[in-house]
Amino acid sequence: MQHRVVLTGLGCLTPIGNTLEDTWNAVLKGKSGTARVTQVNPDHFSCKVAAEVKNFEPIKYLSAKQIKKTDRFVQFAVAGAKMAVQDSGLDFSKEDVYLCGVLIGSGIGGLRTIEEQHKILLEKGPGRVSPFLIPMLIVNMAPGQVAIELGLKGSNNCVATACATGSHAIGDAFRIIQRGEAHVMLAGGTESCITPLGFGGFDAMKALSTHNDEPESASRPFDKTRNGFVMGEGCGVVILEELEHALKRNAKIYCEIVGYGMTSDATHMTAPDPEGKGATRCIINALKDANIKPEDVDYINAHGTSTPLNDKVETLAIKKAFTEPVAKKIMVSSTKSMTGHLLGAAGGVEAIFTALAIKNEIVPPTANYKHPDPECDLDYVPNEPRRAKIRVAISDSLGFGGHNAAICFKRFES
């Protein structure tokens, strides 16, 4: 027996808002979180902009002692998780905590800690290296610390599939509940690696936008003038819940997760398969898993990074997965046009946007879309949100290493 799974809580921290409400309001206004980067000195980089989380106060979520022992990406995860729990109305003192788990991933993890402690090693010697170095940098400390904070003793795991991380985490958590191994899962992604090495690495790859004179429009997915992504940070955590468990406690239900697909391109370290075969099959797998016909999909929250290759290949994959006539009727948008690319956290945040689009019957726009690209010829919901009843939606994620993930969401119907 496969259990039905619903979303009952959302929590996020993004470059456009430190709460779910602020972030969603900013998305519907097409507000950009991109500005001149402050966490690194951009003077020697080609890219000089980033989408940074502003005015984050970890003391709201962790004690001063815990803050000293945790990297920023872990602090983000705890913040997002606690916001999601509050939104869900869950009281874990009334739950079997062995049936409540956490699956939160990060693409890169504690790079900031590595850089800071490496500098200490070189300048002051090994005796001054922090004893908390390893637990601060390891990627799995995000779900580990969330479980510690909330007292959750069920499945605790971590995904690290680059920019597909958040979506894989949610999809894998969906499977855990489907199988009956948990009643509740906190799932998503977190990332904070706007550091000299992290920023410098992406800059050296020529992956970042160089529209430095127009920071707010530097991320322009599917636009002909796009030339790279905007590096971002933040977290997105959702509460997945077994349907009967949610109904029993009269939970607010945003939508239902009904399908999950994942594939590998097996083509290149950083570039997608030019024919979009892996991404195409990933969408097809998600639809098959959900028992959804292609023509029943109303909206796709695309990966839409704003790089020349990704947006062209993703467009091609959508047209192949749905057939071109059907694909051109589907609303597609990239919210990275506003948040920037949150790397391992992107899939978590974009799942939240997809759930809110279904619940509120409004499609987020693709901001900064001004110059149509003949190779990107779908309905990208340009610049303004669109009122529409969404019955079925998909969120796509594609990651370095050829990792593809697609989650199929459906309006909840009892």
C-alpha cells in the first residue's frame, strides 16, 4: 500500500525575504534580491553581484553557544525548519518522534568554515584549529542539527546532488512516507557559500552573470541577453505528511505530492546533455509515477538558471517530454529571476513557490524577460504574475554532474 503525501508546512529564508510571507510577496511583485556582492571583495572577479540573504539573525533560532558551533548553512536550515514547523501547527510533543524524520541537503556545505579554518591553520598553526571544524563543515549536519533542535528520532538523511539537491531531498522524503516508514518528514535544501573560494570558483568557470551595471536584472532566465546565473544563498524546507495523519489533526494542506522522477545525463561534469535526454526522461518518469497525463499539467517551475545552455536545453526537454503543442500551452516560469540561484537550496525554495502557486491560484512570473530567444519559445509568464487555477504542477531541478529531479504536485482533493 502506498500512502498519500501532502504538504502541510513551509519555511524559507531567501535573498528576497527572511520569512515565507515576505518572500512570496516579493515574488509576486517581481522583486529582485540581487545587488553588489558584500560577502566577498568583487574587485578581482568578472562578476560583482550576488543574491545574498539580508539581516539574518541566527539568535532567533539558535542559542549563542550553538551559533559559534554551526556554519551559516546549518543556521539557515534550522531557521527554515522551525518556520515550517510553526506554519504546520505540528506539536512534536504529541507525536511519535521515531516516525518523524529529516531529509535536508546542501550542494556544498560548510565552505565558509573550511576557508576560515584553513587560514587559521596557515597563520597560527594546527593548535588553533577549531575542534568543531569537522561537525561545522559536513553537509549532513544540516539535518542532524534540525533533528537535535526538534527532538526528531526517525529517518535522518542528507542529499548532495549540486543544484538538484533540494528537489531530490523532497522526492526521497516523499518516498519514505509513501512506504509507511514515517508520518512526518522535514525536507528541502540549504546553502551559504558566497565566499572568496565559492564565488571565485563559479566566476572562474564563467558561469556567473556579468550584467554588473544592472544588478536587479542580472538574472534573466530564457532571455536572449542572459549570460550566466546569479549566485544566491538561503534555504527552503517543507513539511511532508502522510495524508491520514494530516487529516486527523485538521492540518492546513497546501497541495499533494503525487510523483517523483530522477535521472542522470551521464554526459558532462557541468553541462547538460545538449539533447536534453536526461531531463526529458526525468519529467516523463515523474508524470508516470503520478499517473498524470502530459496535457493535464498547468504549470512548471523551471530550473531556469539564466545560463545560455541550461535554459535552451531545459526548454527543449520540456517540449520533448510533453510534445511541442502541449508544451506551448503550459505556463513556465523561473523564480531564479528574483531569488538568484540558491544552488542546493533552490529545489526546496522552488517547491514552496510551486505549492503556493497551486494553493493561491497564481503563477509567479519570470522577471527581467525583455528579449525573446528563438530557442526558448514557451510561455514563460513574463514579468507579471498570472491568475490561473492550477490543478497539476511540476518543479524541475538540474545539477552539475548530470543530476536531474522532477516533482509532480497536485491540488489536494480528498
